[in-house]
Amino acid sequence: MKESDNFFERVYEVARLIPHGRVTSYGAIAKYLGAARSARMVGWAMNNSSGKEVPAHRVVNRKGILTGKHHFEGTNLMQQLLESEGIEVVENQIQNFNTLFWDPMKELS
């Protein structure tokens, strides 16, 4: 197993804990895992999470923008999944992002 595989699995474990109707960021997951500068690797993990029962749609960039949406099937699947959980998205940006933000450093410590 490559080191990145192990990191990806740790990312998936955290992502699976994001509550329904909440979101977090790539950077927040990276920071929680002790790899604060690895937000991009968290993004790569999310891009490779298909079929692993990971709610990747709940992970967005630090501004609440759906930067990973092109990795979902269909044109608006990421947005549709978020909206099905009661999250409002306007022009690829989550509304009330600060209210909906789930910080693993606070929630899992």
C-alpha cells in the first residue's frame, strides 16, 4: 500500500463522519489529519472516492464553492445531492456556509 492510499483512507474516514445537511472543506480535513498543507491531496482523495460510500458532495473549498463538481456524474449531481439535504446552492456556492460548516477539529476532538 502506498502512503497516499493510507492518507486517502484516513480522508474517507473523516468524510464519512460529516453529518447530513452539513459541509466541510478540503483544508479542514487536511488540518484535522495533521497535514494542513495537503488540501489538494484531500481533493484528489475525494475525486477517487467513487464507489467507496463517501459523501464527497459534502466537501467543498474554503469559500463554500463546489470546486469538485466536475468529478460527479451529470452536470449538477453534486449540487442536487447537497440540495436534497436542505443545503441551498447559488451559482456553485453554498449559502450560509459559515452556519453549515462542520469543523472536524472541533467536532471530533
